[in-house]
Amino acid sequence: MNLLMIPKNTDFRITKIKQNKLNNLNQYRHLENLGFVEGAIISVVSENSGNLIVKVKDSRVAIGHDIASAIIVGGI
């Protein structure tokens, strides 16, 4: 399931980031630099109009609907 489908305040593990759904390789690399890598623990803090604030590696990051749909998560 993608990041848009998970409930708030529940930890999940990133299993894959679909590069073909992102605009370019730079966007993928930027996500990696922010901590969005396979195996990282992630949780949704809040949601507003499809945009999410997520907690990853003890930081809170705002991401858009399009990027959230490219991040595939699974249970811990």
C-alpha cells in the first residue's frame, strides 16, 4: 500500500519508492537525503487535502500527494 492509505500515528516501514512516479532522479535523491529510504520507519502525523506531514528519522517532513503515492510501505 502507498503512504496515502496508512492510518495516522502508526509506524510502517518503507519497502519501495517508485522512481517512475517521481518527476526526475533529483527528486528521488532529495527524498533519500531526507531519510526516505527502503527500510526506514515512517508514520503520518497529519493530513490536509491530500498533502501529508510525516515523521521519518525523528524529523517531520511535509510532502505532496504525488510524492506520497510513490512511497510504498508495509508493516513492521
